[in-house]
Amino acid sequence: MARMMAIEAAVHVLEKEGVSVCFGVPGAAINPFYAALQRNGRIGHVLARHVEGASHMAEGYTRAKAGNIGVCIGTSGPAGTDMITGLYSASADSIPILCITGQAPRARLHKEDFQAVDIPSIAKPVAKWAVTVLEPGQVPYAFQQAFHLMRSGRPGPVLLDLPIDVQMAEIEFDPDAYEPLPTYKPAATRAQVEKALAMLNAAERPLLVAGGGIINADASDRLVEFAEIAGLPVIPTLMAWGAIPDDHPLMAGMVGLQTAHRYGNAAMLASDFVLGIGNRWANRHTGSVDVYTKGRKFVHVDIEPTQIGRVFAPDLGIVSDAGAALDLFIEVAKEWKAAGKLRDWSEWVKTCQVRKRSMLRRSDFANVPIKPQRVYQEMNSAFGEDVCYVSTIGLSQIAGAQFLHVYKPRHWINCGQAGPLGWTLPAALGVRVADPKRKIVALSGDYDFQFLIEELAVGAQFKLPYIHVLVNNSYLGLIRQAQRAFQMDFQVQLSFENINAPEIGVYGVDHVAVAEGLGCKAIRVTDPDNLQSAFAQAQQWMDEFQVPVVVEVILERVTNIAMGTEINNITEFEDVLDVPADEPELVRV
């Protein structure tokens, strides 16, 4: 049996569990880990500028590719507290990331030592497991348990806190004998699926709501296959956008109070049955339960038992991994269709298709300063179907979800429930590390961009190129719009006259200068007719210099984006397009 430091055994476990890169910031209490990482030499590392940024890089890395688990590393004290937002974001969206912190020696834990904080107690509400490992011999097996927990059931993050003397203690460990633990994922039974399909068969206007669990289970192809066999219109949630291509005849639009399509809400309101798979009935998707559920029955399939009935009690609940459930739905639906037992919903599908082609919003504005809707129209044209968008929160993300198009799973990478400002930039870097060849376009408002703007330097240092579309209205736009209900516009303006950049007027921060100062390239656009050339220039610079390229678009200061209090009460602040659409499409079979 080999003798080694406990932290060397931990690095061996990381490698055996498939980790090839970490994101973090070294410090005194975690230096033994970094020494072991250096000696190992086979696991890469990206040095962040802020530990919260490192945690979001780990999230982006996980979200980019099925099977990935991002690893975030920091020292004791504030590094751990900096990770909490990343843990919260990951926990809220069922994303596995491993956060590793250094800690004061065991003998000093109760003595208020320098940077000694009970980080597991702080992290427990936002982690599947958070623990200070107090015995050196437990270190490799704590890491083994961490990966087992992150992958089993509803995925989620784990924090391991390692006192420095525990890291450096010698233990017996044989890396060659190590094997990852098998994961646990509940699976639906045939009887449950047959009952769900019997309820579906009794419906006249059914919908299939696809949640983020579809993405986590890497089951998008099975979702589309089942929808095509049954002929069911699909409503992806924001976390599942791209699970079915936007141009698929069965893609019926997104539903919600903000990130929704007019035709998606109309389809939901006209439906009489909903089969939800891998979703959690988030309130910005549903609005009030009374409006959302009125006149329709529900079947809810979710990997986490306590999610079923959490928001409202379905008519049937099934605890199952989304992929396992879809395997059975496909099997039984094929049998029923072959036997003539499966109902034909083609007329309902045609109705949904007509809505999709006719209930639109206008985006062809020529205004200067630029209206945001035009930006997304030009992005659709410039970036095509292979683009992967990364975004977090704000009017930029809401309008993006209303106007952009997504065609592939894991090509809309978005933190859903937590929505921390600053997330977009480091998450995009994490996506780039996970996939060096993907076409990545991040989307931020000015405040999201400013939160962790220093991480641009990471992209420059480590040659992580991507395009960052920065829509700048010099406002906290979403909060300003929400303040309308209180008849105020208070402490949400970011505008000021920058004495060093008079050419930008009242738009305050010179983002071009900051981006260039951090080693990146940037271009500013003030006329909508120049957007295409700016995007082309950004692509050219990205390829040439291998750094992030910022395209700052100067928007009109105030634009209200469509949203409302209920899915049947959405306020449209701009023109809508009710396009005649007499000829229905045929369903793809």
C-alpha cells in the first residue's frame, strides 16, 4: 500500500472521477492542495480573479457538457464565503460542482484563528453536503462520497473543507484500487407510465412541459423522439430551452411571466392536460397556481420526490430520472401507436403551429439610440443555429429569451432560480474551457457585466475567446421597470458623465477602455445598421487574438420589456405582430 499525504490521495480521486481542470485562487490554507496538484501534473487549473468568479466558471463548465463536474478551489475564510453564491446558483438549478476550501488547523478551529470560519454551517442550506473533514484517513473517501452524492438523485453541489494539518498528514491509499461509486437514480415503472399515457389519451389539447432535468439527464433526443411518436406539442422551460429545436414543428413556445412567447402562453391557456418531465413549476413560469392549473390535469415526473407536490399537487406524480422515464414513455407509446391505441392530436398541433407563426413581437426597430429588440434580431442573423448563448438575469436576458432562437441542448446556458448578477462572464469562460471549439456568445446588461468584470483578464491570460454582447442602457433596467409599480425611479440609474470619455455622454463607464485595459478587445455600436459589421469584426478579433471580445451596444435609456403578473395578463409595451397564418404545417414524423 502506498503512503502519501492525504491531499495527494484527494488529487488522485479527482483524476479517477474524471476531473481534468479546476478553477480557483490559491492561499495559505489550501497550498498543500496546490502542491499536490502541481506534482500530479495531469489536472489543469484556471486562476480566477475572484473566488465567486471561479465558482461560476465551475458552473459554466458543468453546464456545458453532460458528465462534467466543475471544481472550484479556495483558501480558508473569505474564499469559502465567496463561493456561497456559486453554491446557491448550482443548488437551485441542480448543477453538480465541487467546492474545496482550506481551513485552519484542527487545534485552532475553536480559537477564532485567522480566516477560520465554520464554512460548512454557512454552506449547508445551499449544498447537498458540506463538511469539514477532521480525519486524514477519511479525505479520499470524503471525495468519493462527494462525487457519489453530486451525481445521484437530483444533482447538486458539495463543499469539502480541509484543515491544513489534515491535508498534510500521511495516510495509506492505493490509487490503483480506487473505483468511483455507482450512482443512484430512481426510475419510473411501466405501470406508472401506462397510467400517465392513459391520462394523456383522455386529453384533447395536451402539452409536454420539458424542464432542466431533461438537460441534466442528457435526454433531449429522447424528449424529441417521444414528442414525435405521440405528436405532442412541447413547452420547454427556460432551463430546458434547446432541448427541442426552436424550429421544430412541435416546439410550441415558452410559457411564463417574463421569458415567454406570446404563442407559448396562448398554448398553455388553451390546453387541458400537461405532462411535466424534469421541471419544478417555477413561479416565473407558472405565475399563480390558480391561473396556471385551471381547467387542466397534470402529471409530474421528477427525480426528486420532494419536488412533487411542492408547488401544487399533480393528478399523478412519478419519481424518476427524466431519461429513464422517457425511455419507458417511448417504449409504451410506440406499442400503443402500433396497436392504434394512441390518440391523434394533429389538429391541436396545427393550432399550436398557427399561433407560433402568427403571435409575434416586433423587432425591426431602426431607432437611434438602439432599441434592444433590434439587437436580438441581428444576433439571430449573425450567429446562426450553432451558437451557444450564456446569460443570467435582467431585461437583457428576458428580452433575449423572447427574441433569440436556440436549436441545441446546452446551447442556452443560464442560471435560472438564483440569477446572480456577474454570473455571465465567468460562466462563459467555464463553457469555453469545457468546449474549446463551441461558438459562444454571452449576453449581459451593463450591471451584470460590471459585477465580475475583472474576470475578463482570465480570458486574456488563458486564451479563452468568446463574444460578449453588452447591451448598455446605463440603468438597472429590470429593477427600474419593477419600480414603476411604486411610482419611483430611485437609485437605479448608472448614468454619469465620464470625464475621461466625453464621447459616450451620460453612459458612464467606458466599457471599451476597461475591456482593453484587462487585455481584451472591444467595439462600441451606436447605430443598429452597424451591428452586423460589429459582430463580424468581433469574430475576426476573437480568432486572431484568442481573447474575449466585447461588443457594447448603446441602447435607448428606457425600454419596458413585455411581462406581467399572470400568464393571461402580460403587458406588451411595444408593438406586437399578429400575422395571418392560414396554412398549417405538417407534423414531423
